[in-house]
Amino acid sequence: MPIYRYVCQECGHEFTVMHGMNETPEVFCEKCGGVAKKGIGRVGIAFKGSGFYINDSKSSSTSKSTTSTTGSNSK
């Protein structure tokens, strides 16, 4: 069963509830008893490999275009 994150509409308390994907239960806050709605979870993203940083590919493409531009001007 998946775990869902809920946020209380009244006090803002965040908590998790485990229930089936096809279920739509009415969830109430553990602290104040107010109605809670599903919140968007925080997801960590890790970019791995080349091409994600400024210094990965930009310097090599810039130097190639500069070389080809100066070479065509000198002809």
C-alpha cells in the first residue's frame, strides 16, 4: 500500500497516511480534527553525467565555434 502525505486545511499540520490507490478516504487532522487534503510530496532529483553544468559542454562548443569562425575569416 502506498503512503500519502496529507496537509490539514485549518492548522497546516503535515502527516502521512497509508491506504490503497483506489481508495478515497476522508482524512482528518491528527492534531485539530480538521479536514486534510493530499499534499504534493517532495522529490529529490540528482543530475548525473556530463552536460548538466555550465562548464561541461559550453566551453568545448564555444572554443570550436570560435576556431571555425576565425579560420573562415582568415581565408
